[in-house]
Amino acid sequence: MEQAVLLAGRVREGDPRATARLISMVEREDPSRLEALKLLHAWGGRAHIIGITGPPGSGKSTLTDKLVAELRARNRRVAVAAIDPSSPFTGGAILGDRIRMNRHATDEGVFIRSLATRGHLGGLSRACSETVRVLDAAGYDDIIIETVGVGQSEVDVVRLADTVVLVSVPGLGDDIQAIKAGVMEIGDVFCVNKADKDGTERVVREIRAMLETAVMNGASTRFSELFSALSTLSGAAHESAPDEGDEEKAAKEHFQQGAAHHVAKQGRDHGELQLPPVLATIAETGQGIAELVDAIKAHEAGLAATGLLALRRRQNLSWELGKAAADSILSILEGEERRVELDEQAAAVLAKKRDFYEALAIIRASLASRS
Amino acid sequence: MEQKIRVLVAKPGLDGHDRGAKVIARALRDAGMEVIYTGLRQTPEQIVSAAIQEDVDVVAMSILSGAHNHLFPRVMELLKEKGVDDVLVIGGGVIPDEDIAGLKAAGIAEVFTPGTPTTATIEFIKNNLKRKA
Ligand SMILES: Nc1nc2c(ncn2[C@@H]2O[C@H](COP(=O)(O)OP(=O)(O)OP(=O)(O)O)[C@@H](O)[C@H]2O)c(=O)[nH]1
Ligand SMILES: [Mg+2]
């Protein structure tokens, strides 16, 4: 207990060793981490959590490196959680994302942590949300999560990030297919990296066309939710609320300008359609990075101004609580005592003493009486 | 509770190729360890900061340029300055026999010269961790 108080205190002060230690405890699910996490609970919720996701090799780490530099130039303290897959055979991993970012290692305003998935599917590491909570409590203003290269089902990052940047690259035929198959819904900001390569314009156009189709079909996407909240907001603003907080108003205007700017820059007449930004970047040279950060920050401002930030965080947390509850019930079921009980019920069902559903009801009743 | 050995594989100094470092990184991964690879041309300061943030159990450095007598002890010095005393530090690369005693005196636990089978390195790590894993 005393140790937890000490550790939590040092994390709060931004001590990188303590932060790193606590993340290791989180990763190995050390029960003694809970005391420290509880103590840190009051400090969380301030960071802007940014997810960077996209196919393997699309330049996520290189982009992250440049985003860190740009955010530092804007005086933000930045933490990175970079995730790479564990080998399913040996449990080992080579975590190579840091190669692209290690120049920031000695900057005291930057903390980079490589995480292995350790068997977790979905593009994040098992303990990613707790890790983000630690980094948040340690006072980093922005937390960037680089997911493993996504396929179609690896989209857990939407449960954790306020702003998801979906990275594509030219020259990946099935990249667009993957996006079509539903990954597109998860993006808040779209980035076509490696814009030094042929075919960039085409990928930008295709993504935009798909976004347009989604909007016209009324598909429910992360950005359509935001745009409709924003239009409600600007409708209300027309009726002019003089007591509206300056900060909120500024944030709102900032976002609307940002969105308008990006739409205008895309050089298309979208009529009434509002589309999220689709930006071309060259991560290797830093081209387009400032605009990408502008778009990310405009998105955050939009979320904050509409109240969606709080709403999404609540939805995510309730999802996480549900999952944790299910896990804990599962671990009860997997206990020896329950196994015996399950086995007895199975025997009873086979012997036709009762049917499957009666057996299930008995198990549920006994679980409920337990908790 | 799942315990994983975490290793930082680092290339200090100016030499421009890292085949050896990559071979050892892969061998350690295949032995079930989590390997953080930092890439070429790392300063001792960068290596130590990365080791702290990644909370590794082991720092494995490889060097071909001949600057080991300066760079390896410098890493040890910085670790000490930061109060890090529970990390196993090993070295490898082209290192003349007569330099090894000096490096060990500076705190490098073992030095692996070219031709050492990777299994020897893996065994050494498993048997000499400073923290229990
Ligand atoms: N031509 C070009 N290459 C780039 C650009 N950005 C990154 N790369 C290169 O693309 C390769 C992969 O970059 P990473 O940043 O490691 O990509 P990643 O998405 O993090 O890769 P994983 O984490 O393995 O999925 C590297 O060789 C980079 O140098 C770019 O804008 N243009
Ligand atoms: Mg990467």
C-alpha cells in the first residue's frame, strides 16, 4: 500500500521510471497495480487520445514521429503507445516502431512505450486501456496510440481514442477493399501517406467518393455523428446564446473553420455534404504534417464543443466495464468449483433429468447468489 | 501473472550496418522475449532513456566501429546516474579480447564476440537477470 502511494505520486510528477514501472505492472496484470491505479484515478481524463491505424508498412510510425515533433513545437507533452504483434508460436515479439521515433527519447516532454499484443486481437495490446490511463495521469497532453497494422476486424482503437486517424497509401490494391469492407467507418481524419508515390490523387479521390456515398446513404459513421451534432450546434448558435462560454465558442468556430478549410482545400464542390478531412502526407519529409495536426486538433475541438467527447468516453467506458464484468464472470466459471457444477448439470441434462435451459437457469441462479 | 523478459537491442556509435543486431533480436524473440529495437546510430543518452521508458530487463548493445571502450562505459555511467541498477547490460560485436576485462569492470556483465552462438546469449540472459522474471 505504502509502495503504491509512492509509485502513484511519482507517476503524477511525471517521473518516467515510475510511469514505465507501473505500465509493466499493468502489462503483467500484477494485482498490486490496482492500488496505484485507484490513486491515480482522480487525475485522468485530460489527455487527447489519438489513434493511428492503417495497414502494415503504411508509415504509421514515421507519421507518429513527425506528429510528436509537431505537437512538441506546439508545446504539448506527448506520450506514444506503439503496438506490435506477439508471435503466436513463441510469445516473443520484435517491437520495431521505436526505430522511427527514438530521436525523441531524450526529450523530457516525450514518453514512448512499445507494447506487444500478447495474444490480444483487435489491434491493441491486452492492457492498452490501462496503459493509456497511466500515461494520462502522468500528465501527457496528447497520447498517440499506434495500432498494429489493421485488417478488417482490428478496430478496437475506436473504443479508446477520441480521434482516429486512418492511414492509407497508394499502390495497395486491396487497401481500398479493406476500407470498403467497413474500416472506413472508424476514421475521424483520413490520411493518404507516401504522397510522393504515384496514385496518391486516385486514392484520395476514392476515399472521398466512399465517404460521400456513406454520407448520402445515411450510414452511421463517427464523422457523420459529429457533423450532425455540429449542425445542431450552429443552428442553436444562430439563435445566439450570449452566455455561451467563450472557450466553447472559440473551439466551435475553430473546428468549423478547420472543417471548412479542409473541404475547401480539397477543391471539390460538395454542396451540402460535409466530409471529414482527407489529407495527403509524406511522413518521411514531414510534408502535410502541420495540416494533419490541425485536422486532429480541430476534430478534438469539435468533439468538445458538441459534447460528443464526453458522450463517447462514457460509451467506451461502459463497453469496457461490460467487458471486464464478462471477463470476471468467465473467470468464476472457469474456476474448479464451477467446473464441477457445470459437469453435474451436463450429466443431468444427458440423463434427461432436466433440459438444457433448466440447467442453464440453475447455473445462472447459482452465479447470481455468488456475486 | 505473465512475466516476459524485455530486451532493448541497441546500436550505439556510428557504424552503419546492423545485421548482427537483427540476428540477435530475432533469436531473442524466438526464445519468447520481447525485443525493442532502436535502430542504428544511437547515443548513450538515447539508449538509456529508451531503456527506462521501455522498462527493460536487459540492454544488449552491439558495436563494430571500435568505440566500445568509450560508449559501453558511458551507458553504464548514465544508467547509474539515473539510479537504474537492476538492468542486465551485455555487449557484443567486434571487440578485442584485451578490452573485455575493462568493459566488465565498467559493469558490462558479458561480452559476446562474433561466432558466439545465439543460444549462449539466450542462456546467459536467462541465468543472469537482475530482476526475477
Ligand atoms: N516513400 C515514402 N516512404 C515512407 C513514407 N513514410 C514512411 N515511409 C517508409 O515506409 C516504411 C514503413 O514505415 P513505418 O513508419 O515503419 O510503417 P508502419 O505503418 O509503422 O509499419 P508497421 O508498424 O510495421 O505496420 C519505411 O521504410 C518508411 O521509411 C512516405 O511518406 N513516403
Ligand atoms: Mg509501425
